[in-house]
Amino acid sequence: MSAATTEMATTAGETYSPRQNAVLESALALLVEGGERALTTAGVARAANCSKESLYKWFGDRDGLLAAMITFQSSQVRAEPQSSGAVGRAALRAQLIGIGANLLRVLAGDMSLALNRLAIGQARRDEAKLGRLLREHGRKPIETRLSALLEAGRAAGLIAFDDTREAYRTLYGLVVRDMHVRLLLGDGLDDQSPAARAEQAIDQFLRLYGAERTTGLSPEGRHGTGPAPERAGAGNERTG
Amino acid sequence: MSAATTEMATTAGETYSPRQNAVLESALALLVEGGERALTTAGVARAANCSKESLYKWFGDRDGLLAAMITFQSSQVRAEPQSSGAVGRAALRAQLIGIGANLLRVLAGDMSLALNRLAIGQARRDEAKLGRLLREHGRKPIETRLSALLEAGRAAGLIAFDDTREAYRTLYGLVVRDMHVRLLLGDGLDDQSPAARAEQAIDQFLRLYGAERTTGLSPEGRHGTGPAPERAGAGNERTG
DNA sequence: AATGCAGCGTACCGTACGGTACGGTTCCTT
DNA sequence: AAGGAACCGTACCGTACGGTACGCTGCATT
């Protein structure tokens, strides 16, 4: 923190000076510890040993600070080097399980939960600036990476699907289920380890999308989306 | 509002008088419209034409009001009469699709989103009173209902699973995927209709758990949970 | 050495909110 | 008719927060 204060830090778009980074880290720590209510401008200034005036000069206002925290945190996160080895059946499975387990660990992390709670708490019916930022910086990357892997698997003839996004979402649902929202609501983690959970989910996914051995499926059973019986649900529950 | 102010409203646990119900409805409307920041005691009092003093007498403090809003809202929601007709293959599928579509509609509703945003925004790493309330009142019911249906299907030999909760969660994940969190973060709805989405998901679920026609699955492929290769994920992403 | 800039710490201001107190009104009870 | 309970509307209080202004220090340039 003392070495090089002069270096400008490649100011590309949303990058900040080292001093500002340190301040943002303090703010993030504060957020993780005490939630949004702990994120007062005075509190951040005190925790980071900087002046409120500097905060406002650097980030504009409180919302700017919150936005900066999100972009900063996501910039800190670099995806692993994408081990793009040749894809075999087992290798694909292993890679999917690895990414799935990683996803679970990320979502269950204190930092991720705190930022998601912050963005969700701010979101209104129409406006959701922080939410958009978080979707853009937090979810897009993993979707891109997973989608690429899925398409590689398809190219290798290991899995079959028409719509990549559809397949990705199914995979996501099988892996994460309702864990994320439950954690956001303060529930505890599952007893199952991320690796075990991911393995189970990936095996289910491969059972649905695998193309290695033509199972005894009815021909129309693969991506059926035909007109449904509709059976309009009777009740009127509203409290998910 | 004038008719019967004397009737006590079966005061069982968390029930309120008609006047209080009306106040809570106003508060909920306020929450849906403007988010948590719109939920000031003065604002609620003004919107409901009541005095702040009454608010504090009835609900204790602001947190008590928030809790009351959740319990009230969930009390308003009664599950549909559970059409417990005889279960056939098609009937089970139709019922599952109906419940799934209903679930999607509920989760995407303004009221549900507003309450979830409220509870999530309040939640901290340790304390999450509202979150627990919401999980208890909002999610338990549908889990119970769906689980009962699944077990009925299993009893009829239509589907096979060991752990009901596991099966329920898989179903939930296939139906909801990441839609809920995306909506909470302010994203728009999918273009796909709830009914179509539910149908697709249920068909996937039945493909995984269906027992009607023994498909060409490897014997161990059903609920495999054996020790995994572990492949510890390399990266250190944190920003879900 | 003189100058200037960036930033720290503090004091300050206006506002908005949670919570309380009080007077007046309506309606029920006796 | 008298008394009282519930409740509305408003005024009030203390606090805490977002945002601004100012004086001071340390460092870099020249």
C-alpha cells in the first residue's frame, strides 16, 4: 500500500488508482460484515482512513460508490486459464463438474452474497442499476465460459442440443437449484459438498443432453415443446 | 371499514383485526410500488389513514410491521384445493406442470418479488429474521404440496427416487433455474410462457425420474453419489 | 526554497426517519 | 347522559445520514 502511489493504474474505463482500490476493499469488507446499513459514507471513510470529501470526488455520490464496488470486485476476479484440453467424454464431464462446483462455491461466498443482497435490496420494479451491473459483470462471464464448453462438447459429438442458452440454463438450474435464493434469505448451506453436488447435477445434465449412447428415448422426447394441455393452475398464491 | 369493528378476527397466533389487515395491505402496496425505502412509518400511516401511534401499538416497531406484512400476505394465500384425483401417467404430468407453472407465476409476481427483495435486503451474514419468515411461510407450503404429489407418483409406480427432498429440489431447479434471482436483480421476464416452461421442465424431470419404461440407463446411473474425482477448481472467482 | 496539488480529518448543514406525546373525535358501553 | 376506549392527525424530539466546506499536512515538481 505504500510502494508505488504514483503509478496511474491503466485507466481503462472503470479502473481506479491503487488508493481507490484500497478504499473499495475497505468498503467491501464493511459490506460483508454489516450489510448495506453499515455502508455509510462516514463509515467507509473511517474504515479506509480517507476523507469523505475524497469519496465524493472519486465516486460522485453513494450510488457511485456502490457501483464502483461491484465493478471493482468483478475486476478482481479473473477466470481460471480455461484448460482447453482435448475433449473426451470423461474430460468434458470433469470440466463441467469443476466449473459447477466452482460456481457453487462462488455463489455461497460471503462476498457474492453481500453484493447480491445489496443489489437486490436496491432493485425496484422498474429501476435496478446495481442489479444490471451485477448481472453483467457477475453472471455473463460464467455463462460465456460454460456455453463455450458446452458447444465444444457438442462439436465433439458428446452432447446434443439446439439452443445453447437453453442448455446452459438447464445446467445452471440442475447445479444451483434454489440454493442461491435460500442463502440470500439467510438459510444455511447444504450439508452436501459443492463437488458432490456438482457431480450429481452434471450426471443428470448428461443424462438429459448426452449423445454418447442412444438411450431408449422416444424420438420426440428430446426437446419437446409442443402445445401443452395447459391445465391453467387454479389457485392464486402470491408469496413465493 | 365501518361495518364491524368489534369482531375480533379469530386471534390465532398471527392474525390481525380487519383494520390492521387494511393497514397491512396499504403497506404492501406501498412496498410493491416503491421498495423498502418507501416503507416509512409516516408513509404507511398516511397511505392507510391511520396514526403512527396506532402502528406502534399494533406492530411494536418498524421490524414488527415488516414481519406482520409477510405473515399477513402469506395468510392471504391459500393453496388450491389440491385436486387429488387418481394419479395416472398423464395426470401426474399435468398436475406437475400445473404446479410448476403456478410456481413460476407466483415467483414472478410483483408482490413476491417485493417481499423477497425486502427480506434479502435486510438479511445479514448471521441475522435474517425476515428471511426465515419468508422461507417458512412462502416456500415450505409449496414444497410440502409438491413433495406429496411426488410421493403419490412414486406410490403409483410412475416415478422413482430415494430422497423426496432431493427429487423436489431437482424439480424446482429444472422449473425455476436462475429466473428467480434474475428477476430479483431487475431483469425482465423470459419470453417463454410459464406453462410452456413448466411443461419442458417437467418432461425433463420425468426423463430423469420416470419409471414407466426402463430406459437404457446404466444400472448405477440413477442416483449415483459415489466418491468423486474431486478436481479442485483452480480459480478464485467471488462475484456470482 | 517556494509553490502547488492531493488528500486527511473534522466540523457543519439540511433533511428525513423512527419513535413518542398530546389533543380532539367517534363510537361503544352502562 | 356520562364515561371510557380506540384511534386519528399532528406536532415534537433525537439521531443518523448524505453531502459540502475548510484548514492542515505531506509530497512532488521546478
